[in-house]
Amino acid sequence: MSATPVPVPSWFPFFTGGFGGCAAWVVIHPVNTLAIRTNLASLTAPAGTASPSFVSVATNAVKSDGIAALYQGLGAGIWRQASYATARLGLFEVYRDWLAKYRETDFLSRLSTAVAAGGCAAMISCPCEVSLVRMSNDLSLPIEKRRNYKGVVECMSRIARDEGVPAFWRGCGPFVARACMVGGTQVATYDQFKTFYNGMGIKGTGNVAASSFSAGLAYSIATMPFESAKNRMAFQQPDPTTGKLPYTGLVQTISSVSKTQGVKALYDGFAPYFIRCGGHTVLMFLCVEQIKTAYQAL
């Protein structure tokens, strides 16, 4: 391998981000399905009772629908990663390198460019995100309320036809806010943790694994309330009597859930959410780094 890094083409960060995100998602998707179901289960829990646990949700899902049901919405998840991860990691490097022309690249510049890249990527991939939430939780609904989507294309076409194109950006506020925080607490901190663990003597693949796991934990804690709000807004249905939607915006959703169910309800499903975030982050960055290493070895 050459001692000097080989220059990479402008499309390369987009390719590694998208490929790494999709590869990791195939492994993590069942956990994401259970995380969404656990989080949304508090919506139907009787007043005064505890929300179903991750274990109970997982057990009931497998018993009633089979293990294959955990892959419900996989197509939407892959489409989401193909758009979101590709744009997020690719735009981060584009923005970072652009800003480097005007100021030194430090943690603040990484943080600001990662936040901007995350927000832009979320706007691009919001239709895939809404479809993913709908498809992942559909089988958990009573039979008469299921939408019975046949696939991601059919799901997206039905949403556009029955609810209008703007429905794809219902919940866009919390999704974009969460994505901005993910950029700041995952992408930016990943490089910072790499330096930290390198100073402790942890190098190579061990450094990537430790750094990405730490970044995954940081952003799981920071973004879980936004994930809860996004899921509720994306999956909500109009009141049968008034026709009004229960959630209208990020602040209103978080405030409403906190008042009626307590702040803890915003963290329902945190364990699977952390497994998803940490697991996906580790697998994604391991894949990205391996692709970079292979390219440098050419």
C-alpha cells in the first residue's frame, strides 16, 4: 500500500456511504421494525398501564406473524439508506472540504457541516422514511385498520394517491431535526472518538468499532425523543369524529406525549433503538472503512 493516500473521485464518499448504509441495514432492519413497534405500542396501551416491553413486542410479533414479518418494509429501508446515507455522508465531506477553504478543519467545522448534511439528507429521503414506518408497523395493527401494503413502490403510490404528496413530509420537522442531531452526534463525533481511542492505543478495526459504537450511543440518547415524535406523526390517522390529526408539529408532539404519558414515553423502545443505532453505526463505518482501505490498495 502506498504511504500517501490515493486521491479519490468526488463521487466516492457518496458511494461508500450509500453502500455501507444499505449493507448494514439488511442486518439491522428486524431490530428497527421491533423498535418502531415498541415505540408506537404506547399509543394503544390502556391508560394507567405500562407500555409493552421490547421482549413482549418481539415475542408477540414472532408468534402472530412469524420471523419473516420482522423484514416487513425492508425495501423501504434499503431505499431510505440509498438516499439518506448516500446524501448524508457524501454531503458531509463536500461541505467539510468546502469550508476548509475558509477556516481550519476542527471539531466545530465538522459539527456544523455534519448537521447541515444530515438535514439536507433527511429532506431528500423523507418519503422513504414515511413508507418505512408505515410498512414496519402495519402488521401490528388490528386487521380492519391494516393498510396491507404490497411493497415500497405500492406503498408510496398509495400514499401519494390517497393522502397527497405532502403526506410524505408529514413528520418532516422531527425527522430533519433528528437527522441534524444524528449528523452532529454520529458523523462529527465519530472522528473525535477515533482520535480519542487512538490516544489510548486502540487502532485499526478495533478503533473503528469502538468509535462508531460510542458515536451510536451518543446519538441514540440525543435523538430518541425526535424518533418518537417522527414515528407518531408518520403513522398517525385522523380522528374518526373530527377528522383532525392528533399531532401537528415537533414541539406539539413532544409536548403532548410528555403531558399525557410522561417524558419516559418518549424513550419507549430505547433498548432496540440503541441496538439499531449502535449496531448500524458500527456495521456502516466498518464497511465504509473497508471500502476505503481496498480502494487505497489498488
